[in-house]
Amino acid sequence: MLAIAVFFLAHWWVSVFFQSFYLHRYCAHGMLTMSKGWERFFHFCTFVAQGSSFLMPRGYMILHREHHAYSDTEKDPHSPHVFRNLWTMMAHTKDRYRGIVVGTIEPESRFDGECPSWPALDRIASSWTTRIAFGLAYTLFYVKFAPHWAFYLLLPFHYLMGPVHGAVVNWAGHMYGYRNFNTSDKSRNTLFVDVLTAGELFQNNHHRHPTSPTFAKRWFEIDPTFVVIKMLKKLGIVQLKFAP
């Protein structure tokens, strides 16, 4: 049981960290700068962390920029105030992401632009062979260590870890919690100390200050991803493009 708990929590936190740090703050918002070598390193780490649910940086970037521009309106790709339930919201998000990635949907030019690209890795990471291989690896781990069949109910979270994180943030972050700022959308801060999604559930703070590398704005709010960013800055691995 301990092995399963450690594996699940490690996969959850490592995956959500790289989604927040690399895909969100670096790729979508350009809050940080780093060398090409470190960019490739974090790109690869994001692939390994997300595994079977790897999200290509350009697709993620465009969807997220659309979300900010049209937050909680009909054009928002994932607003809980537009879609009647969580499942239809994420199904629409999946369809739009897929259309952008394969080229059947042409986004507004202002949402596209410079984005980390590693065609060879992205092609391998997005292939069904790779996704199934990761899924099989997760399943075999459970076969080896799960003490009861009920633990297998956790496997879908491993298979869809990236979209699960997106669903939690986009639904809860615009439905539940408190507001520090009077923004034009309905964004909220769901947690005071966001260890669940590595700072992503400070949505109201982030929508008010979309270029700030820290999502925590009050003394009691803690953004774990920014804690790591400060460590990486001290090591000279990243630089902040905007003030916290």
C-alpha cells in the first residue's frame, strides 16, 4: 500500500509541477528565461512526468492564451460558467487542443508565436505507441504492488494526469473560493496553501497579475512552484522576466 501511495503522489506532484513551471509559466506566459539546454531538459522532464497524457507546449500555450483573453465567456475553451458540467468542458478542451495540434483549427495569430519546439520528441511523446507504453508501465506497477483490486481505480488518474490537473484548476479555480481582486472574470483562489496543484489554484491572483511569476499575493498564500523557481534562479538556471 505504501508503494502505491508514494507512486501516486509522486506522479501527481511531479506532473503538476512541470505543467505549472514549464508549460504554464515558461511556455504560455514567458515569465522566465533559460538557456536552450535547460529548455530541452525541462521539455524532456515534462514529457516523462506527464507520460501517457503529455501535452505539447504549443497546443497548451494557445489554449491558455485563449483562456485569458476570453475568460468565462463563450470563447473561453474551458470555463465552468459556459459548459454545463466538468465532462463537457474537458471534452471541448480536448477537441480544441487536438484540432490545434493537428492543424484542423487555426487559432488567432495573436495567440500563436514563439514557443519551445522539439519536433522529434513531441512526435514520439504524442504517439499512441508511447502513450500506451506509459499506460502499461503504470498498470504493471499496480499489478506488482497493489494490495487490493480497489487500488486499480486510481489508474485512470495516471493515464490522464495532465487533463486531470487541467480539469481541477479550470473548474475549481473559477467556481470555488475567495477573491483578492475584482477581475472581469469569475476567477477565484480555491486554497490558502496550494500544495494540491503547485500554486495553480490561485486563479484570481493569476488573472489579475498574469505576468507575475508568483501566484501567491497575500501573506498566508504559498505557491510551491515559485519556491522552486527562486531556488533555480539562485542556481543561475532561470531568470525572471517580470517582477514577482
